[in-house]
Amino acid sequence: MIGLVIIALSILGSCAPSIDTDYIEEIKLYRAEMNQKFADSATSPLTSDGLRDFHELDFFDIDKKYHIEARFVLNPDPEPFEMETTTSRRPIYLKYGEAHFTLDGERYMLEIYQSDRARKMTEFKEHLFLPFKDFTNGGNSYGGGRFLDLKIPEGETITIDFNKAYNPYCAYNHKYSCPVPPDVNHLAVEIPAGVKAYANH
């Protein structure tokens, strides 16, 4: 009997970490693709000097705690609005919905947006945009906040994976005009996940 228990526990022990292992490999692949994009002069947002010195982006440690299944609340009647950017440009977005989630026992809400221009394009019509700020900004992460790319959910939940949070191109090159996260999306908590601040900018 004891032998059967030991075998059962060993099976559970060998299988349980596989989900986390698969997830870690997914994030590692995501990061490798980002680094490849940044290293390629055809797709990189870096300046010529930055591209010359580039080796790889700096990331926070992968932490599945920041892979969050949030409750999604659809905005039934979205009104177009002009989103503030780092320049005078004011692109049109719509508030598509809200993500409600709990982190370390505290409740948070983030607004999720859809670009008015992108939603009219076949290849981007399912694309949603989540700009946010948190208490790591200006320290370990870029002071202007970070972004997440999402897809329109099919149900009442949406995945918010902060391990895939990335910097706006303005973090690497002043020639870009980047959206500024609205005040409502300023999280009163540290989110040590995703891309860190770019040291060479």
C-alpha cells in the first residue's frame, strides 16, 4: 500500500509542474521573438546607436502569478474618444470593456480599448489594447507605462498576462508618438513582470 502511495505521489509530482513548464517555455519563446525583432534593423524601433549596441531586452523574472484570468465586462455603447499621446497626435479609440481582477487579495480594474482605425482593418479587427501604469514605472520599468495586446474574448473572462507587458516605442526612440495610459489605468501596485526599463535611452 505504501508503495502504491509513493508511486501515485511521484506521478503527481512529475506531472504537476508540466503546466508551469509549458507556460515558461511560451514566455521564453515570446521574449526570443521580441529580441529577434529588436535586433533586426527592418523591424527594430531602436536608434542606429541603440541597434548597434543591442544584445537583448531586460525582463523581470517570469511569474505565473501575473498571468491573470480577469472578469470581462463589455461596454455596450462605446463612444469614440481621442487618446492622449506623447506628441500632439490624438488617435481615436473606443473603450471596449473592462477587466476586473484580484491580485494579492486586492481588487483592480483596467479599461480595455479598441483602435477605431484598427477595427476597420480585417487583420486587426479582433485586436484590443491595454495601456497601464504601475508602481514600478520610473524605477525598474519605463516611466511612461507599458502596453498589452489582447484579443476580443468569446466569453466573460479575458486573460491579462503581465509577463507579456512591453514598452511603447517611445522608451527606445524619441521619434515615435505613443499613447499615454489614461489615469483610470494607473494601478496602485507594483507589477514586476514583463519588459523592464531600457537602460540605453
